[in-house]
Amino acid sequence: MNSMSRFFEMGGYAAFVWPAYAITFAAIVLNILWARRSLARSREEARRRLAARGEGA
Amino acid sequence: MTWTWFHRLASPPYIYTLAARLTPWFAWPAGLLIVAGLWGGLVLAPPDYQQGDGFRIIYVHAPSAWMSLMVYTTMAIAAAVGLIWRIKVAHAVAASCAPIGASFTFAALVTGALWGQPMWGTYWEWDPRLTSELILLFLYLGYMGLRAALEDTQRADRASGVLAVVGVVNVPIIHYSVTWWNSLHQAPTVMRLAKPEIAASMLVPLLMMLLGFTLFFVAILLVRLRGEVLSRERSASWIREVVSA
């Protein structure tokens, strides 16, 4: 058994360790995506508000 | 002492540009610390003498749990400032905190369950620590639901702000639950007044993860804050400059 597959086996705890890391990684990635999307949406709304008032954007 | 810095921080255009400028200064160190902490925690740290490699869940569980409490405390303080001094930017900070805190509270609960199964023999127990953390998730979700239900931003700020401030009593309950009650959950290893009870090779990656997650929170908060500040401004001329850029 090479050291790489031993690493992934996590001493028999692979079924618990890797899902725990995956869910936390997902939380990080989703936070980045959600934050960007929310800012883009607010900018789009502000642009539309200005356009509706005839102030242009 | 002058209060100009305080007034400037309450000024939406100033906050918007400051937040944009500061974001990379938090995002990059956060990324580096998290990558280094992962390497240290998964590769360099030795297996625990009791839990073997299963203990490595600590490097994602403890930072997530720390985020759940730290973000809520930030949210409650911001909401209180917004309610007391009627500062829109403070309410915008509070509103920006909620989804970040909710997601990491969820991660803390799931990683905790995944740690509990091999070590305690159960994914879930109605234990004081676990139950109070679940209540924290409901507080975040309640806060977000209340905001979503109220059309008017000012009313949403006020109502959700009161909820955030009242809910902060749960934070010390979560932290001290393992001391006050007989809990399955262990007592704090790092967040305690005495010296941390953990070997340096295990502690250093954990501290890197804790700091990295904290900086990550600030970076995400700054991005969200800009959106919240924009959506609260109706007619200010500075908006034209920032959205057309």
C-alpha cells in the first residue's frame, strides 16, 4: 500500500473525515458564490432604479 | 477625541469604496492560511493517540463552530448599534452576517455529527451543546426569514435587529454548555483561559484555520456589505458612479 492511498484511508476514518472536509469546503465555496451574486444583484437593481428615474446608468 | 472616524464609517459611499478596497487584503491571507492549515492538519500533524486520524475533523469542525458564534456576536453587536444610533450601515453589516453565519453553523453541526458517530457511537444526541448549536441555526434562519418577509428595509432592519439582539443570550449558553451541564461534548481545548491542552504540531494548524476562517468571514462580509449598502440607497448620486463603473 503506497503512502497516498494510506493518506486517503485516514486510518479507517475516511468515511467521516472526508465528508466533513467536503461540507466545510462547500460552505466556503458557496459563501464566495452567494456573496458575489448578491452584490451583482444589488448593483443590477441600483442600475435599474437609476434608469427608471431617467438618471441613466 | 474627535468622532469624525465614526461618522465616516456611517457614511454609505465611504463604506462602499473602503469595503471594495479592503476585500483582497482579507481574502488572500485567508486563502493562504486555510491552505497552510489544511496541509498542517491533514499531513504534518501526527494522528491522535486515542482517536487516530479521526481527530483531524477538528480542523474543519472547530473553525466552523467558532464562525457560528463569532459571526452571530458580530451580527448582534451591529444590530444593537443600528437600533441604538439608527445607523443604516450597521444594519447592513448585521444583514450581511446572517447567511455567512448560518452556513457555517450548518457545517459545524454536520462535521460534529460526522465526528460524533465514530467517537461517541451516534450522529446526534439531544445534548446541551448540540441542542443549543441547533437553536443557533434556527436563530440565523429566523433572522433571514423575518428579513425576507418584510418588504420595507427599515422595518426589516428594526424587527430582525431585535431578534438578533435577543438571540445573543444563546451564545454564552453554547460556549458554557459543556461546563454547566454534563455533556457528551468535550470541554474547550483552545478557547480557554488556561494554556491550550494540545500539542504544538496539532495546535498550530488549528490556529491557522481559525484565523483563516475569521479573515474569510471579513472578506465575505465586505462583499455582501457593499450590496446591502447599495440596496439601502435610493437616490444618492454616488450610486451612479459605482454602478456605471
